[in-house]
Amino acid sequence: MQKRIALVTGGNRGIGLETCRQLARLGFTVLLTARDPNKGNMAVNKLVNKEGLDVIFYLLDVTNTDHIRAISKQVEQQYGSLNVLINNAAILYDTWQHAIDPDLEVVNQAIVTNVYGPWRLCQAFIPIMRRNGYGRIINISSLGGSLHYMQEGSTPAYSISKAALNVLTRKLAAELQGTGILVNSIDPGWLATDMGGPGGRPIEEGMRGILWAATLPDGGPSGGFFNNEGKPMPW
């Protein structure tokens, strides 16, 4: 049986690191990517040497188009396919800003990383998935990206970028109907990570929705926004 391959962006810490761990425990070969090679290799060494998992480090800054081109070529040459792409890397939970007077350069930084990064990765890997007739793309979103819950003007960069990521999920899913590729947004909830802070739930509890979306059977839902239990969330 051919080994399943999963790629996780921002895999050196937090949600990304735990996603790599849990996917590897399910039998995936996991490509843990990070923009800092030292941090990425440290994370991989922990998962491989201490836990015996099949995890490999790849350098990837999601804002660097050369990195994206290089990794897509490497993955196709070395593995022939990519089964799962998890767009996790994100920046700027800008609690200090408000929509009426934000630093738009900060907003732009969030858009470049949180929207264009996943979009470019999808552009790079969807052709590989299409050739193999299979793919699962998971965009890590947030309650902050739900229009239903936007009742105040704080975190404009983060919220707008996550709302845009949800739109990307819908658009890609619509275009990929019938190809065997499923695309969904997942909100893992408030977790105790570097970005989420110490008040969140244990990070292990935030994995259920991600793992569910990564292992959906053929004919499963696509173009949805789901919570950690795999239940639909309001857009």
C-alpha cells in the first residue's frame, strides 16, 4: 500500500506541530514545513527521535514564491503525489488594532501570509492532486473569520484575512467538484498556543476537526466551514 503524504505549513509549533504529530500517528508521511530551518529541524527531531514518527522537514516561507515552486517540484519528484495539504501558517492576531484606524501595512502583511500563502500553495499542489484524482485541502480558519460573529472592529487584519480564506475555500471547492479533491475550512477553536495564549483548551483537543477533514472519504463534504467537531459553522 502506497504511503499517504501530508504537508503542513507552519509545522514547527502550536496547531501545526500537533497536526504533524497526529497525522503521523495515523500512518501518514508528514512533511513539516517552517520558514525557520533551526526551529523546523528541532521540531522534526523531537517527533522522529523521541516519538518514532515519520516526519520530514522542508523549508517553506509561504510568502516566498520560490520556496513554493521548489517544494511542489520536490514533493512530486520524491513522492509522486500529495494526499493532504494543511494550510496552517498564519500571523498577526492584531488585538491592538481597530477597523476604523488600522495600520494598513499590518493588514497587508496578514493578507499576504494568511490568504496569498495558502492560495499559492493550492495553485502549486492542485495540479498534482488532480493528476492523482485525490486530495484533501484544509484551510485553518477561525471564529474570527465568521461574518456572523463580527460584532466589533478589533483584530481587523486577522479577521479579514480569515474571512477571505473562507471565501477561497468556497471558490476552490466549487471549481474542484468531481475531481476527487475536497476543500474545507476548519476552526480548531481557542487553544493554548503561542498565538492563542494560555487561556485556551489543551491543543490536543483542537485536532479532531482537522483530522476529520484530512481523512474524509470520497464524496465527503467540500466547500464547508466546520468547527472542531466537524459541525458546520456560520459564514
